[in-house]
Amino acid sequence: MVYQIGIFTMIALIVSGIFSVLPTEVFANQIIHNVGVLKNASNTTSTASSNNTIILNVAEVREEEGEEEKAEQGYRWVNSTGEENPDFNIISNTEYTIKIDNPTDEEHQLIIDSKSYGKTTAIAESEEIKPGKNVEFKFKTDQVGDLGYHCKYHPNTMNGTINVS
């Protein structure tokens, strides 16, 4: 009996040790925002990870009370901590990998744009992100200052700023 308890304890310790070293990430399909619980955090700034990877996923925002369509409802970009439409800090002339997961049943496309001389110009864009799919693309700019990003299909609710230094 002592032998069996020892084996079960050892197996439990091994399994818990294995799971404790596995990498963990938060994906958009794990994040469902309720506007009453989490307000837009676009005044928060995120920095790309040390390996120059930006995780920017799609989340659907739902109003907790009533079924009436509200202005706050819709889609948002979220980072790995769940912040909605976050601002990002990046360094010019550095290549970044942008990873996007789309767990929604709508199509999305990330567009990065620049405003110069009063004109907004797309300077980079992801491929179309089909429902339930994910994409990854490389981005690099030599421009210093603020860039914008938005969804081609939901520009009013899915947008933010990229600060380039």
C-alpha cells in the first residue's frame, strides 16, 4: 500500500512539474469581454516582447445587460493581457512579427497606416483573417512618430496607435 501511494504521489509531482514548465499564452478565444467589467484600456501602452513579437488578437465585446445593440458592443483588438485596442511602443528600423488569432465568426484584416501631409496611407497590412484562423506577418518601418492601426471591416471599434521611436 505504501508503494502504491508513493507511485501516485511521484506521478502527480511529475505531471505537475511538466505542466508548470509548459509555455502559457492568453489567446483571444479565452477572452470574452463584458463592457461592464472591463472598460477600454487604450490609454495603456504595451511594448513588444523581447523577441520583437506583438500579439494582437480579436475579441468580441458584449454588453452585460439587455439584448439591445449598444455602441460599446462589437469587436476589439486585444493584446496578450486582454487590454482593448492597446497602444504599442516599437523601435524604428526593427522588424516585428505580429501574430493575430481570430476566434470570431467574422473576417478581419489589420491595417497599419501613416498620416502625413493630412493624408492617411496604408503602410502595411495583414492578409485577410478568416473566422477561426490566425495569421502572422512581419512589419518594419523607418518612420518615427505615431502610426495608426485598425481593422479594414471594423475601423470604428478596432483601432489603436503604434508609437515609433
